[in-house]
Amino acid sequence: QGLLAESGGGLVQPGGSLKLSCVVKASVFRSNTLGWGRQAPGEQRDVVARITIEDTTTYADSVKGRFAISRDWDKSTVYLEMNNLNPEDTAVYYCTAGVGPGTYWGQGIQVTVSS
């Protein structure tokens, strides 16, 4: 839906893994840095992973070493592989395009980590 369409959220046990997908409008996909952000209840919304048009990746300290972002140019899709999840990762996750004030944000999908 819209420019960004996320899928793949759900419930996972601590220590488990989950992979999110986001289909991006082609013109937006090819022209922007893509990313994933998240917002937990009562917390600010932050970007946790980004990937540039040159496939350079960056991560927030909270997810570095556990999450991996990638993009498929043929499918116009960006992915977020999440590993070794803990309850603090519970949040609504959003696909993003662009950086700074002009960033696009998707509708968001729920990821819950609970035993």
C-alpha cells in the first residue's frame, strides 16, 4: 500500500529470528537510501538500519551484529533479517525511504518478542 508496503511481522520467542520485507515503488527504490525504523510504546521512533543506493549499510548500536538489511533491485524490495531477538526489540517496525526531514515512512508492522 502506498509507496512502501511492509510484511513479515509477527510473534517470535526470545533468541529467535524473523525476516521483514518491504516492497517499494520503483522510482523511490532506485533513488533513495532505504531503511527500517521502529517505535516501541512510549518511545520515540528511530531508524535502526539503512542501506544506500550503493548497498552500503549502517546500523544503530542497539541492533548492530544482530540485524542485517539488504535490497533486491530486481524485486524493488528491501529486507530486514533480525536474529537473536530479545523482548526489547518488540515494536512496530517501519520501512523507510530517504534520509532527513523528507524521509518516507510506511504503515508499520508489529513485531513481538515474548516467551
